[in-house]
Amino acid sequence: MKMVAPNKYTLYQGPVRRLLQRAVLLGCFSAGLGTAYAQQPATTVVGKVVDNNGNTVDGAVISTARGEHSAMSNGAGIFNIKVGAGTPLRVMAMGFESRLVNATKPGDTLVVQLSTASTGLNEVVVTALGVKREKRNLTFSSQEVKGEELLKAKEPNVINALAGKVSGVQITSSSGTPGASSRIVIRGNMSVTGDNQALFVVDGVPIDNSETSTVSGGAAGAGSSRVVDIDPNTIESINVLKGAAATALYGSSGAKGVVMITTKAGSLEKRPTVTVSSDYSIDKGLFPERQTSWAQGSQGKFLNGEAADQKTSTSWGPRMDTLTINGKPAPRYNPYDFFRTGHTNNNAVSVGGGTGSSSYFFSYSYLDQTGIVPKNELKRNSLFAKFSNKIGSKINTTLQVAYSNTNQNRLPEGQSNGPLFVVLVQPVSWNPYPYLNPDGSQRLYRNSRNAPLWAVENENNNSVVNRFIPVFTANYMATPWLTVTERAGADMYTEQDKYLEAPSAAISLPGKIIDQVNVYRQFNHDLIVDGHKQFGKLDVDLLLGNNVLTNYTQYHNITGVGVNVKDFENVSATGTITATEAHYQTRKVGFYAQANLDYDKFLVLSLTGRYDGSSVLASDKAFYPYGSAAAGFIFSKFFSQEVSRVMNFGKVRFSYASVGNDGVGAYSLLTPYTLAYRNGYAYPYQGQGGFLISSTLGNEHLQNERMNEAEAGLEMKFFNGRIGFEGSYFDRKSKNGLIPGVSISNATGYSGTTVNSARIENKGIELLLDVNPVRTKDFSWDFTFNFSHIRNKVLELYGDTKQLGRVIVGQPYNIFYGARYSRNAKGQLLIDDNGMPVVDPDQGIVGNANPDWLAGLNNNFRYKQLSLGFFFDYKKGGDVQNDVESLGMFYGTAKVTENRDPLVVKGVNATTGEVNKVAVNAQAYYQSRQYESSIQDGTYLKLRTVTLSYDLKTKVLPHTFFKSAVVSVTGRNLWIYSPHFTGADPEASSYGAANGNVGIYSFGTPTTRSVNFSVKLGF
């Protein structure tokens, strides 16, 4: 058949799901009831299966006692079965309690109402390739978060909405800029320099979550994670697949975990339901504490920052309460007045419903977010449509399209020429107004920086992304036990960036205009054959599939230096123009298989295998196999009735998986030519083009990385599902890790190459506790607690290479390494005869960005129509490089510098070993601090969200045309406790989501505290 070159891997939906339901349930019935019944003349009984709300239940199995006759409800919940009147019938469906009813007389319609399973034992979750399976039968670790829970976070970015909610998952937001990137890592980092973030899959189609909106040649700062284009209002649920056994069928891209997003859909035979929601947030910045007692200057002398000889970047001047200017007490100016109050508007409308053979869901939302930094804003228009149709009795199709238009404006961040580097260390004696001198030049208290208010008016980075994610799925039920699924999907977006920087004499830059365009196209196709048969007590599900994935990226950058015409934002008006163009295309082909064997509902065996081929690997090693084996034993099957009343479910599971990964960029096998740059001149030069062979040597022998993981787990439920526990232990090791750019001898004519050599290990424990202590008609309380403890270590890099940046052999991944102080064997600081700490002649390890453990606690209370929920997120350990504090100490603005009395540094004399008693000048001490002093413990406890909501259904709605109405107020980041960190929020990655940026707190847009007001109406 024709194969469409497409995206990545797949999910399972529609009829495939129904086949799974039917096969499992029919198998259960074959060993079902053992009670004989009186035979009556056989007639056709017509019935309908519905849930508690009257919605039709598709795929319910209706069976006689010994399974001689059975039937299945269709999309409208209708079934026909030929039995005698009064015959006992068992009705079962995934996610519902089974029910025993008697067949009606001819001509009467039997209506069967099923209740949702109360214990959670029949909970259905979406697994790899979209297969819906009962959670009790899973042989691996996964955790589901419902869409409604995500919306409570009031986060425009889906990643941030997951923060703290899933064990084994670490999420780090880069900054408080609207649309800023976030990093999501499952079970630790496994690749030295490659992408360590999880794969995102939306309704069976892998999508791109690269960090974009960063302009090559522009100023520093975080970009945007492209998941920001996904509207949380369209999400039904998210299931996080953690281990290799859970993700093996997703191929190379799923090796680091999978975040599976299932979007909302309409319902068959349901009248149109319209939902309208509107949110409004007020956002205030959270800023580092700073000293406000001392003025600009040095050694106690005041410098006013106006004349050339009065400029200085430091605040080591006189006390503000003693300073007079023109005979009057000097006024204090709050540098944080630069920031404004942010606002977020998020409005959404959706409609869903269906007929007897089709269903539909449409959604539109508009997000408008203004940040606390002037000119920082994000606007997003999102459209989503899904239409499902049943063609005859054997074919089901689903067509869906998601479109988003995301428009972001932001200023440079970090230690760049943007405004934040100056604002956060600005003297309190400096009046920033006006920011221009009478001659039009910048007015600033110091040299070599732009005035913050000037930067607001003369710098900008605008990014516009248009994105389409279409998916088409067709399911053909060839026989009652065999289904064929074909799915084609794509992820396509175009990003247009424009970076503007006016000429600045203050920093000797001539101005710059950059036009950058990124085009991304990914096409994915899957063909899946799924068979499900019952053999006595053995339930067998076999799956075979093929996947083709094509990825194409196109990049254009035109940079103009030397802005000659003011306010004319056209690159053609610049003095020197250079252009860069690049094209990348990769392809993967995969063949996969899975076998799930369930014996008598207590012993489960799952086997998977995949054979992938990748265009980025050597031709003789392009194809590589891998797979997994897992088993689950449901020991509660053998409990006595007395024990089952207390502990109604128990399961142990074990798995081992070996997963391959082709984590290297396109064309690493080759040594390409690059644009020449020689003797200070860039080509083209004087009309002559020039290229040189790359200094990075291609490696034609590259093979796939390999990750091996063993996992064990325990799952239990007590008191009819009121208490649920799940624990997992995993041990994973990677080998043949791909490392691009490893240094090699210059004698080869090259400076580096790409190798297969790295080894990293991760070990960890994940715990999940779900408790419902109180459950009555008017009041309920439930809480969820999750805990993660992960340890990793770099085992090997390349040959004698022991360090690559923050990655060092024998140490955890992403440590901090640099200048440090000398200590004795007891760990005491060595102090010289002048009273200053002795700097160690050798650099060393000064911190570790990895947390000791993570935990989250989510509480929900309900009293009648009033609901209260709050969520705590805790991170123990995990060091942070606090550049704001480090430079604040040098400049004299850090809170710790407020005490300017001579100080005695705690330590011992390096010569005598005696306790140091020599006092030193505070300014001299703080201005000589080394890199080690910038490393702080990033432990925090956050009250991430508090939500109070009220359902108006009984008080107001009977007199209106509304079917539902909920009003709520939500607080975000209402309290952050970080006892060892002097910034506002230790959750830091100021320069973006890349590996090497984790744990760096460096003049990024501050985190915000928000209050959100929301109303949601249904009619």
C-alpha cells in the first residue's frame, strides 16, 4: 500500500480501542457465570447501554451465562442478542462496574445503566500506540493527569501545568517571560549533549517540542518550547509513559519517555453542548531581596552617575539616610518600579455532540498575556476540530486538525545588552528618568551598558509561528477479532523572527536587524494490525505495525549590521548584510510487534520488539533491533473475601527493556563545507564566495545509542479503592552514547568529531499515593502525594576525556565546576594572613544541579457546590548558580552587603592553623568573591496553586438556559519558601531549556505571583 512519509510513532484510537474492549470483555464472559437458567424460546432482544449520565456506552459486551450467545453495543449503545425471555445476561464495559440483568419480552427495549467503577480497578488508560488498556493489566509505570486538573494550574504552557504532579518527572521553567521555554525530563538525563527531553505525542502523532524563537546573532535569553502552541482547553487527558518498557514501541524518539496527549472528542447520539470559559489573571513579579541603605559610589564616597568622572556600576557609597543632595535628603528610587503588573486574558468556546454514527468537537481560544517587563507579551489564537464517522459496521474514521497562531514579543535577558542586567543591580540613589540626555544620548549611571528604558524602546525580538497538526485515522474491523488501523499525521509550522537593536554609542554597537525564518515539516504514517483472541482462560492480544517518519527543517537568517535609517526596520537599509541558509532532512523506518498475554486475570506477560532504520547512522548500522519483556502478577486474585474487604487489589510487576536511539544531527556521517572566515574577513568577500571544509570531521561509522533498563513495581488498592499506592524502582544505563564535537588531535587536520562512547546510569524510586479519606453526599476530601528520588552518574565519555563542560566522569550529570576556595582536611576555609580566603590553585566541583528528591501534594475538598484545592511542590537540594547574587555582591546591591562593618571570615589561618581573627574591609571581601560563592542550595517549597470554585447548578441554573456554571478564583505561586536561596525563585534555567542551562539563575524575567478569576458556562 502507499506509504505517506510522516511524523514519528503512533497511538491507538477509535475502533482499535473498541476491539480491545470487546476482545477483553468477551474473553471474560467465556468463563463467566456458572448458574444454569431455564430455557425459553429464543427471540431477539433489543437493548441499549448507557452510563450514569445517560450517555451511550460503545463496546459493552452482553453475554449469557456460559457465553453461548454474546453481542456488543454499537456507537449508539444499541445491541441485539437472540435469547429467551428472562435469560440472565451479564453486561460489562471497560471502566464500568459489571451488571446482571434479565432479558425482556419480545417488543420491549432493555435499557441497561452502568455505573463507573468505584474502585479504580477497571480504570482505562492510553498506552503506547494509543492502545487503551485497563490499568490493572499494565506491566510498566505510567501516570495520568486529567485535562481538568491541568486547567486548574492556569498555565498557558502544558509543560508548566504538569510541574510537580507526576513522579519521576522534573520540570524547570526558564523565566517569567510569557511563552518562555520549559524543560521536562523523565527519570534523569541519559545523553551527554543530545536532547534529554520527553517525546510529545498528540492523538497518535509525535510533535516537535524544540526550543525556538532564539535568533542566531541576537542577544541572549530563553526561547519558547513549541508545546506552547497547544491549547490546554482541548486536552482530555495526559498520560506520562516513564520506563523503556512502556515506550519501546515509540522507537528511537521515545527512549527518554513519552508524554501522551489525548484531545477532547464529541459523543455519539448527544445533542450539541456548548462550553464557554473566560479567565483573567493579574500577575505581580517576585524579586530578589536587595539592600536599599547605601548609595552609588565606592569606599563610602558618593558618585552621582551623571558626569563622566562620576559614573560607576557599584553601590559602595555612603548611607542613604546620611546623604544629602543640594542640601536636601537624597530620595530613594526603587529599581523594581521598572516592572509593571502583568495581565492574562484567556477566552475559549467549544461545541461537541454527535448523531448515531458520527461525532464532532470544535474549539477556539484566544490567549492574550502581557508580561511584567514592558513589551513582553504573548498572543495565541487556537482552532481545533475533530470529526469521527462510522461507515457501515466495519469502518471508523477520525479527521482532526489543530491550528495555532502564536505571536511573541520579548526583550533580551541574561547578561546581555537587555534591560534586566542593569535593573536588578541599579543603585537606589539613581533616578532612571529621563533616560535621554538633552543631546539625545543615553543617560545612565554607569558605562558600557544600555539604559533599561532605552532598551525597552530600541530593542525587540518578535516571533510569529503558524502551526498545523492534522491527523487522519481509519480503523477497519476485518473480523470480530482482527482490526487494521492506518494513521497519517503531520506537524508543520513556520516561524518568522525579527530581531531589532538600534545603534548604541553606550556599548559601541552600530545597530542590528535580523530576519530569521524556520520551516519545520514532519510527516508520520503508521499501519497497525491488531488481533485479539480468547483461548479458555488465556487472553491473547497480538499487534504488528510499520512506521515511516520524515523530518525536514529549513533555516534562513539574514543579518544586517549598521542601522542607517532610524525607525526603518528593514534589513536592506543596514550597512553590512550577511545571509545563512541550511536544509536538513532525516528519515526513519520502523517495524514493531507486541504480544500481551493475560492468563485468568492474574498473570500478565507483555513482549515488544522494534526494528528501526535511521538515515543519520552508518549504512551498515542504520538498522537496529530492540524490545522489552514485562510481567505482572495480580496476587489479590487469591485473597480471601475477608482480606479483599481491606486490600482489594495487589500487583507486582517486573520489566526489562533495551531501547535504541539515534540521537545525533543530520549529516554527522559527512564532513561538509562551511562558509569561510579567514584572517578576520567573512565570505563572500568583495564579490567572491568562499567555503572551507568543516573543522569537525564526519564519522561514517556512527551507530545507535543503547539504553537498558530494569524496573520493578508494586501496586495496591485498599478499602474499595479509597487508598491507592504505586511504587517503582528503576535502574537504567546508556552505552555507546553519541557525543558530537569531541576534541581530536589537530594533527588530523580537524578539531573534533562525533563518537559513540558515553555511558551514563540513572537509578531511582517513584512513589504515588492516592487517598480519599472522606466521601459523603455533601462532603469529600481526596489527596494525591508523589515522591521521586533519582541518582545519576556519568560512567564514561571518550577515551582519556574526563570532562565536557558540566559533564564529568564519575560525577552526576550537570555539576558546577570552577574557581573555588582552599580547605583543610576538615573542610574548613583556609584564610591568608590578610584575613581573606585562599583561592585554590586548581578549579574543582562546587555544586550539583540535580535535586536530592522531589515531592508533590495535591489536596481537593468539596462541600456541596463549594470546592477548594491546593497544590504543594517540594524540591530538596539541587544547587543553583545565582549570578544575580554574585554580581550583586560585587556591585554592593545584594542584601548580604547591607552590613558594611569590617568582617571576620570564618576559617583557619593557612599558615598557623589557628582560628582566623583578622577583620577585612567589606567591599574588598565581597568584590573578591570566587565562582564558588555564586552556588546556592536550590531547595524550595512552593504553594503552586490554590483554587476556590463554586458550582451554581442548584441555586441559579434552573431559572436559566445554562446547563452548568462554575466560577472560580485561583492563586499561583502564593508562597515560595527557599531558605538557602537569595533570589526570588530557585526554579531556574535563565538561558533556556538546553542541558547546560539547567540551574543557572541569571537576570531572567522574574517569576510571577498571580491571581486568576474564571467563569465556565455550559448550555
